[in-house]
Amino acid sequence: MWRNRKAVWMCVLALVPAWILGQGYVQQGNAGNVNWTTQTIRSTGIGAPNPNQPVPAQRAGAIRAAKLDAYRNALETVKGIYLSSETTVENAMVSSDVIKTKVEGAIKGARVVDTRYMSTGDVEVDVEVPLVGIISDAVLPPPQAFGGGALLTSDQPLCPVCGQPWPADRPLPQGVNLAAGSVPPATASSAYTGLIIDARGLGVRPAMAPRVVDDSGDEVYGSKFVSREYAVDMGMVGYEKDLNRAKTNERVTDNPLIVKASNAYGPNKTDIVVPLAEAQKIHNAAATMNFLQHCKVMFILD
């Protein structure tokens, strides 16, 4: 009977609309959900009273069982998260006992955010654990993998078709206008404070360590341009479904640069492709405020 009750609950939970679980980009799984906007994991556990125990002890036992079930579900949720375009958190845990121990420790420290007592005597417990902090520190690449990227700042006009720099010695065909690869010089009131990339319609999936690349596959944003300290504390990227909400998100306000992605990249489709002209705009804007290093980046996904 316990198995049947749990199966019914998990089916109902899977049908709960994302807006009930909170605004933002919420990825729902069988064992829990990940709110990529708030960078939190939330899962539910169910505990049944043991009829062989004294009545006063049955509720306490049901609460303990519900918590353990919620922790297990949170761990399963974390394992299924994409770490990068090629691997998952579970892959990282399998490859390193240190990573496994740290992630499991973070889950055991999950905070109980709600407890519900059913008329049947069952207890439901919701737990929440930050994806940033202990977990991100455990699974992100080591410090030596961060930094070293050179900003692609250039005023060279670009071909409007392929996005590549237009050769200086090649005449411009009639009716063709070159694309500007730079942004206007920043002033105190116009400097960009963050980056929003609109990747809707491309099937991009959220990840803990995504990248932005140009048409040639060269990194525009990723560990090369990020401070690991910021990546651990706030996540490399924030995710949203609504562009207007993203514009007001404290991660990128008050004046984010908004660009449109052209494709998804990598086996897990977690990386984003932008045309070279947009890549130059991003780096020229970042040269003023250095928002890439501080992870002031958001992706808009379906």
C-alpha cells in the first residue's frame, strides 16, 4: 500500500505546473525539481507510520522516514543535472570519491521547508538545498581551469552572411552592408551591466558549467572568462523563461546587453552558439564592466 501511495504522489507532482513551484526556470524531474533561476534543488519525501510502534512514536518515525526519502530524491535529482555539454553530476561523482562525499554531504544538510501531515497518518516533507556553494564547488573544474581567456575586442566590420571579418583589400559588393562587430563606446549611463542570451526555440538545456561559443567553436563565455569564486557562489549562468523578468533580475541589472543565439552546441545541448558579430559585441561590452568574470550572465530558454 505504501508503494502505491508513493507512486500516486510522484505522478501528481510531475504534473504540477512550474509556476506553482515558483517563478523562474524550473526543471521538473521524477524525484524533484531544480529552480535554475534561484539555483536551488527541491524534493519531496513521504513517510508512513509504523503500526508496530507505540502510537506516540509513530508520527516521529514517519517524519524521519519522510526526511530520508526526501534526501534520497534530492540526491537523485542532483545526479541527473548536466554539468557540461558532455557530462552529468553523476559522472563526476562516479569519477571521484571526494566529489561524491561532498555532494552527499550537501544533500544531508538540506533544509526542511515544509511538512504536511496526512489524515492517513503519512507525513510529507519538502527539503531544499542550494545548487551553489558546496555542490558547485565540488563539481566545477579545478581553479587552474579558470581564467586565461582573451576578450575578442575589435572594430573590424564583419560579413553580414558568414559573420567573419571582411578582408580589407576586398571591394564591397553593391547593396551589401557590413555588420558592426562592436558596441558604441560606453558612458557612465550606457555601460552594460550584464548579458542576456535569448536561446528560445533551440532546444538548449540548463547546466552548471555551460559555455557560449562563436560559429567557429571558440569560447566566448565559459570557464576561461569566469572567476571560479563567483561561479561557486552564484552559478556560472542564471536561467529564465521570460525575457522581461530576466531584465529585472539582480544578476544582470540595470542595463543588460541582449543578444540572440543561433544554435545549441555539444552532445547534451547545453552550450550556446552566437554569431561572430554578436561575440564581438559581448566582449567589447564586457571590456568596460567585466561582467563576464562576475558571472552576470543569463540564458532565456523554452
